[in-house]
Amino acid sequence: MIEMLQKWDEKNGIGGIFTKEPTDGEIGQRIRMILDNDGRDDKGHKVSAESLQVLYIKDRLEHRQSEAAFLEMYSVFTDRDYPSTLSYYYASHGNLGFKWILSKHEKILGDYFFIPDLVIILDLPAEEAIKRIKKTGKKMDFFEKLEFLRLVRDGYLVFPRLIQEIYPESEMHIAVTDATQSPEKVFKDSLVWIDKCFQKKLEAAKYIKIFKKK
């Protein structure tokens, strides 16, 4: 969907910034190596779930620091972010794991731990996800196992409720889109949410300008 979103962005002259996680930085490359090596580091040692998720957060810190300069002037679209980490850790540790990894985000990211305006969750049954991965011919990584992906999906689906319980004052909008549909339909459904988010931001900007004039 990211490719469609980029074309839409260019066509409409929005000038958005597109990023992804893991990043292409040193920590991001290390994460990919571990995933491709069945959860082992470059010395063959098994990496614990906790250590791997902390690496994700440290990579996210570098990511947030680099994109912070754009946030005041541009819309930033990110392929994966902390909801992914929370959902994956939830898959192996449940509610307590969700809260633990969230506290790690707050501690490591500090001022760079901010709530996005919109999170779009592309909901897909684990069985279908495995089929699609196999069709690409890509080697499945450490996480891409059927039973685990079922639990990850559960994590994504409870994410809206858990995040609202922890941050009741949050204005983050979370949309769950049926990803079993055609790519075009998934994109169209997602655009509805993106448009609503933009409209709300524009209205807020107008209000701030009016308020400042007074």
C-alpha cells in the first residue's frame, strides 16, 4: 500500500515524507540480520525477545530524531512504528508484555515518544499472510511462523483498546482495515481515514491562527 500512497502523495502535491522501520541505519541492519538468521546474532547466539525489542526501540529513537525536523512542516508516513513492536511483544507476553514494552518506549525515547495522529492497521488472517509471503518467494524470517502470526494479529486487534486504557487522553485515531480485499480497495478504504485526519489537522490549524489573531 505504501507505493500507492506515495503515488497519491505525488499526484496531489502533498509533499509527504515516507519512512520505514526497521530503518537502514546500523541498528536497523542489525535487526534484519537477526531476523534473517533465525533470531541469532552475528556470533550465532540466540537473541532474547526482550533484547530484540529493545533494539527496535533504539532504532526507533534514531528514526524519530531524524524525522523530528520534518513534523512541523510535512506529513510523515511511516511503514511500521511502535504499534508493531507492542503487538509483536504482546504475542509472546500478553497484557503485561504490552505494558512493559510501552514503558521501555517511554524510557528510551523520552521526548521523542509521541503519539501519531493516525494508525492504520491492515488486518489479515495469519494463514493469508503466510500465503502472500510465499508467493513473493521471499525467505520467511524469524517471526513469520503461522502460530506466532496468529498471536501477533491478536495483538494488533487489542492494541486500540489497550492504548486507550493506558493513554485515555490520547487523540490518536486508530483505523482497522480489512486487508483481505484487493490492494486497490484497501488503499481506497485507508484514504478515507487519511482524509479525515488531514481535515481535522487543517481545522485545528485554522483555529490556532484565529486564536492567535485575537
